[in-house]
Amino acid sequence: MKTTVIATAIVFMFGGFGNAFAAFTKIDEIPLTTSGSHHGIAFDGEFWLIADTDDGFNRYNSNFTAVGSTTVPGFIDMRGLTFNPNSGNLFLGDNDLSFVRQVTLSGATVGQFATTTNTLNPLAYDGQSDTIWLGYCDGNIENRTLAGSLLSSFSIDDCWTGLAYDDFNNTLLGLSHGNDLVLHEFETDGTPLGQQSLFGQIQDNPQGIAYDSSTGSLYVTSQIPGRVTIFQDASRTIPEPTTCTLALAALCLAMSRRRV
């Protein structure tokens, strides 16, 4: 029994059960100097990448200063964008042509699959299962393999514009943009954990989202004119390794003194 209690506490401390939804606070708003219509956003380990619905994606440094762009031929309405750190490739979605394309950071296509409808908006890479999440403006969210095979789906009555995967809590964040502006959090089986209204806090048609679990930071793009609004909730931040180690040592010592 002692071993079971300690193991359960370890899982609780380091994640694995999912957290109750936390409240994000707006901390910054950064205008973008790039033209076009800004949608999906992702960080590739060096640069921020934001989809331009016309023909590709723009590249920005850590301060969101534009440093370049990449054209990807064959798109009509590029919206979803997410980065796979395992392959170093991007997944890009086209709302009009109903496909998801896997491309290198230089824009070369290495794979493609068809989607369910032509209302595809956001994409999010899931590092826990090495899969991809797709969000649609009809309210549907799908989980697919990287080759496009459908694994699961769930739906709400709203239009999804942003998706992001929290790799610490193993949950999915989704921005819905119908009559209001709501940030949702779900377990990966679709179980809702909570929601927060962001109405009035973001200007100019909010779109894509990205989430950094190491800092508890949420990044939201605005379509036209481009901007990135940053929210944070420190309670979601991953604990420092030293703190975890000390807490775990104290827990183990306390448990060893208990007579089970």
C-alpha cells in the first residue's frame, strides 16, 4: 500500500491526471508588421511561425519582429499551422481545398491528406501520442494520425479558430469564435475541463493559438491587422526540477515514517 500511495503522489506532482481549468491573464499585445491575414501560430524552437492565408507563412524572432517568409504553392486559404519537433516539419491546413499538407520549413511538400469538410481552421500537434488535432468551424474536433487516419472526434456547437496541445497536462486548449470568444480545455477524450471568456481582450478577429507549458503562456493571433496577444497563468507552469526533487524527497521521507 505504501508503494501505491507514493506512486500516486508522484503522478499527481508531475502531471498525468489533468488539471482543473485555470484563468489566464492578459500580459502583452504585440502588433505585427507583416501584411496579409494571420491565422495559425507555432514555435519551431528558434522562430515563431504564423500562417498567411494567401500563400505561406511568416517567420518572427522571439520579440515577434518579422525576419522572413516562406511561400508554399497550392494553397487558397491557409489557416491551420502546427509544428512537429520530432520530424522538424510543419502541418498546414487549407480551408477551401479541404486538405492538410506536411511541409519542410523551407516549404517543400512531403505528405498530404484530405479532411472531412471545407470548414477546417486550426491544427495542433500532439507530442504525447504523435498525432494531429484538427478543428472545424462546424464545431467538430478530430484526432488523426500524421498520415490522416481518423482516430477519434468530438464536437460542440461553435466555430473553432484555434487549437493547442498542453504537453504537460495532456489536455487540449481550443478557442471558439462564434457569438463570443471562449477558451475551452478538454481531456483528449473530449471531456470538458472548463472554459474562460476572452471577449473584449483581443482586437481584430482572434484566430490561431499556441501554448507554452514551460511558462503557462498562451499566444493568440489576430487576423487583420496582425497582432499577437499574450496571456499567462503561472499556476500552469511546470515545476522546476529542483523543487520537484525536494518535494518528492520530503514526501518519500514522510511516507517511510508512516506505519501502513
